Amino acid sequence: MKKLLIMLMVIAQLPMIGQNLERHTKVIKLMGSRFEITAIHENPQVAWNAINAGIAEISRIERLISSWDPNSQTSEVISQAGIQPVRVDKELFDLISRALQVSKITDGAFDISYASMDKIWKFDGSMTEMPSEEVVAQAASKIDYHNVIMNASDQTVFLKQKGMKIGFGAIGKGYAAQKAKEVMSGMGIKNGVVNASGDLVAWGKNEKGDPFQVGIADPQNKEQVLSWLNVENTSVVTSGDYERFVMFDNVRYAHIIDPRTGYPTTGIKSVTIITANPELADALSTSVFVLGVEKGIAFINQLPGVECLIITDQDQIKTSENLSLNDKS
Ligand code: ADP
Ligand code: MG
């Protein structure tokens, strides 16, 4: 999966005196995506131990939240939809609870129960015709986060309706990035980056002692950087994979589902969210797609410490109030 929008670039400037920080990076496919895990440390052994621990952490999370793996707790919850509650690990319980919180604040634009649509829409180029309205409506009738019933005392999750599904495609990579960062930090990595195909969290500084820089690509020319963002202890997360969409009658449908209709969203090519926590950023980037440009920006403007940049289908760039883009460089 190729992301147009985000390229991590580290610009070398003044080296810090007295430190021999080195950058170590591993590129690896995890959760079906390309992860780039960077640790900056003077001791290569410390760096690689931390990178490997980060990888193990991401794989662990994948096993917990995957809906493809029939043995995951998530699959168990899905298979018991409409039948009975399923006891899950506290970690999964909490992740689902946070996902439901995002549903609440976005008025349902974000909804992990979108997943009942996963057999209807395909964004890999294999779709040849628009599904019928009946088929869409039937599957969409299963989407409703209110029907994800959480019981904290039993630590159970119950999908109330038969045929309901949940999926973490819009929050899992951000969560995994955050957890990998925590594990690596705990192993002495004060400066690093986890980039999960454009869901990026950076902490500390680069090996020269400067802030990391993330380049926002020009939508009209992928090779050109439109603007640089200095990132220090923040995450920059982009939704909108330019290769994953379908076209019907000249309308471009993104791989994000509007839970209210069951149809994929239109009008936006990509949404980038900048905020401290990559899990929240991941969920919000998907939400803004569904909310659309105006509502999406108005919503982000209400959230302290969260900024966004939208690229529309027409390649227009829209940003939240407090996002200042640097000059082209
Ligand atoms: P990207 O895949 O570009 O990183 P996202 O983070 O927005 O983008 O994740 C998109 C994925 O989220 C979809 O492939 C699907 O698995 C899931 N999804 C689609 N629509 C919704 C929705 N309305 N709410 C929550 N998850 C969704
Ligand atoms: Mg997302």
C-alpha cells in the first residue's frame, strides 16, 4: 500500500556536540501494512533490541484485533454476534470502549461496526458494478455502534444483532504505533519514529538533535513537497490511500464507509490529522472523511491540540484554524 501524502524526511543540520547518536531503521510488513520503525541511539544494540521489541508488540496487537485470524478475540466476538457476550482481555475491552467514545463525539461518523459492509465494497480493483441498493441497505442495517454492548464488570463485549461485525482498520495501526513507541521508550529510546504506512508517531529529535520533519506531498505532483511540518512528540496520521478507491459513473468512492448510508464517502482524497496520540489521530482522520470538508474542519477546530489538513477530490487543500503550513521548500 502506497501512501501519497506522507514522507518522513530527516533533514541534517547542526550536529550536537558530544553525542554519537545513530539512526537505525527497520522496514517490515505488519498488520498488512508497511511499517518503518526507527530508533535513534548511540548504542546499536540498544536500538535494535528496542526495534525488535516494538515489532513484537505490534504483532501481539495484530493477533488481538485481527478480524481475519479466526482465533483472535475479535473474531470470537464477531462469531457470537446476536448470540452471547464474549469475555475479552482488558486491552481489547478498553480499545473498543475508546472507539465507541469516538463514535459518540463524531455522531456515528466513526463506527467500528462499519465492518458488516466488508463483503459489499471492495477497493482492490475487483469491483465491476455498483452493488444494488437492497444489498447495501441490508448490510448497512447492521451498522450501529449503540448495538456494541460493553459490560465492564464482566469485561464482555456483545454485538446485539446477528450478522454484526466490528473492524479496527481505522484505529488499529494508530494504536499499534503508540504501543510500539511506549515499549521502545521504556527500553531507553528517547528519540524515534514509528511510521505505519502514513500513520506516524515521532518522539524526541533526530540524530542531529533537530526536530523530525514530515513532508506533505503536493497532491498534483507526488514528488514535490507542499509543506514541511516539524514534529516533536506528536503524531501525523493520514487516511486515504490513493490506490484504494472505486469509480462508478465518474464518481470516486474512497475506502471509508459512511455508516449512515453504507456507501463509501466521496469528495475527499485524504485527511491528515496532527495530534499527540496516534490512535486518536487515526480514528479522527477516518471520521473527517465521513463528516466531509466543512463539518470535518468545524469539528476539528473544536478539539484542543488537534489539527487537520484535507485534500479534496479537486486537489484543494483545506486546513483547520491553527495549522500553519511552512513555505514550499
Ligand atoms: P487508511 O487505510 O488510509 O490508513 P483509515 O485509517 O481511515 O485509512 O482506515 C480505513 C479503514 O477503516 C477501512 O479500510 C476500513 O477497514 C475501516 N473503516 C471504513 N469506514 C469506517 C468508519 N466509518 N468507521 C470506522 N472504520 C471504518
Ligand atoms: Mg484512521
